[in-house]
Amino acid sequence: MNKYVLSETNQHVMKLIQMGADVTVVSSQMVYVSFDITEDVTVSYVYNINKKNKYFLERIRPYPLPVKTYDSAEDICNIIKIDIEQFKIAAKSHNVQAFIKTNQAFHDIIMKFEDLFLYYNIKPEVFKQLKMDIEDIEKTIDEATGTATRVYFGKEPDNL
């Protein structure tokens, strides 16, 4: 870490401590990875290697998605390989842009929901309605899974 970055880190750490935080500075390495799948679809990742040699992977394009923590660089490469295989197949779909836009809309909704929670005292009826809306979306996804043609068999889905 160069002296400028170290100085900036120390200033931020001091401000956070003054705010009451318990701060641990972890020396890490951050790696950005990007693949051009098509002219319209780029898949990018960032992963960080901490001082315990654990790897935290996050997909940042075409939409943000924290993946998880892995034990080795080989694990990171394997999960990225599978993800890229899946995106190459998905990119051939006539629905790829609609999927990406819908996923980004979900992300935007999550950010709005967080603002709602952090800035307003919401009535219980609002949460009840949101829960019903989420259940409707889950039902739609489950129904689509039952009627759609599976296109990737390299591993089982993690969340369906």
C-alpha cells in the first residue's frame, strides 16, 4: 500500500473511531475481472483477498450480486467459469436484455426499500402489502421454472 493510500486510510479510520466504530484495517488485495460476452453483455467481478487468504467475490456487471466467500483462488476461478458459461448461454436468448433490466429493477427496488426503512416510520399495512407482492413474484418465478426449458446443466441452481 503506498503512503498516500495509507494516509487516507488512517484519516478515515480516525473519523470512524471518533463516530464510535470498532475498526479493523484488513490489508487486502482487490482484483477486477471482466468478460465481454457479446457487444451488449459484459460480465464483471471484483474480489478481495483478505489477510486470512479468504476470497470475497461479487459480480458487479451486468447487475450487482454478492456471491460469497471462498477459500482459494481456484474456487474463485471455478465459480466465475460456471457463471460465464451460464451468461454465454443466456446471452443467446432473445430475453437477455429484458432479464438484465428486470434484475436491475429488483436491485433498484431493494435500494428504495432500504431508504424507506431508514428514513420513514412505515405502517404495518405497508409491510403486509410488500410481503404479498414478494410472494406474488416468488410464485411467478416458481411457475416460470416449471414451464421453461432448462438450458444449463453444469450445476444445480443455488436458489430455486
